[in-house]
Amino acid sequence: MEYSVVVHEADEGGFWVEVPALPGCYSQGESVDEALRNVREAISLYLETLRDEGKDAPNDEDVVFKVAVTA
């Protein structure tokens, strides 16, 4: 499965990542690469917990775009 993730620069340094299709699924890392590795693990654990609870994994139907505007 594939999920869209949003990478944010953390105020205290490093990065944190959220998974919009999986409420409450977040991770962090000192670099973007580390944060992405960590969020893969978080997603796996999240999905494992859903399976253990007899729930289906949600589909990720989000498509993320960047939109430029003039201010």
C-alpha cells in the first residue's frame, strides 16, 4: 500500500511527518530521509493495529499538489 505523507520542518530542528489518511499517525527524524524511514515504520505499526482490531486499512485517496499564488 502507498500513503501520502506531509513532511514539516520542526521548530526545534529536524522534521516531522504526518499521514493524513491515518489519523494520529506521525513520526519524526533529524533529516527528511530519517523521518521518511521512521514514518514507514509508524504506518506499518498503525496498519498492524488495525488488523489486530479487525478493521480494514483505509485507502489513501489524497493527492497533494503545491499551488503558487502571488501575494
